Amino acid sequence: TPQVTGATSGSISVANSGPINPLLYDVSGTGVNVVSFSPASLTFPAQAVGTTSGPMTVTLSNNQSVSLNVASIVASGDYSAVAGGTSPCGAVVAANSSCTFVVTFSPTKTGTVKGVVSVTDDAPTNPQILPLTGKGQ
């Protein structure tokens, strides 16, 4: 059960009554995020206040061996997120599969505007958070 993403290694020690005590077995594995985004964050170019950017597509990957039940995909503040792209997200993402959604930016003020897309689902790491940055001008 990995606690971090990336490669991890260690060993298992088995105590016994034999001439080689303890026996050591090397083990290794790779931890992956249960659910991941590609790209891992979005940065929108400068956008005129009161207008809406073109959509940017995000791929949500279910890296589990079981289906992922998605309750909602919601963007904060001046951002909007909806199912779209080549494989629009629905209520279920199959095991070891992916779907897409699109995000737009509609700034209401000048300057840097930060936000997030929050994906609420039944993964152990719920919710999934995608950082967003844009600049209103």
C-alpha cells in the first residue's frame, strides 16, 4: 500500500531457525495517483475582463482497477468546467481509463486570478483538485 507516488523500495525480513537468520527479500513498487489530471494544472493567457477564453481540455485518468464514480466536476470563481473534448466525462470512468472535460476563464477583474476545478468522486483521495491560474486585463 504505497503512501507516496513514485518508486519505493524496501525489504522483508523473515526470522527463522535456519543457518541464515533472518532471511531478507528485496521488494519494490511504484505508487501512482489513484486519479490524475493531464495537464496537472492550467494557466490561461491574459483575457479581457468580461470576455470568455477558448476552452482548454483536461484529461482525467482513473488509475484504479475499479470504476470511478464521478459525482461532480465544478470550477471555482471566474472559471467554468464542463464535460467535453474527445471523450467527455460522465458519471462513471471505467477502470484504468480516462475521460475529458474543458475549462474556460471569464475574468471579472484585472490581475492574476487563481481557482480550482474540484472533481468529487468515490476515490480514496476525494476530491481531486486541479489548480487554475489566469490573468484578467
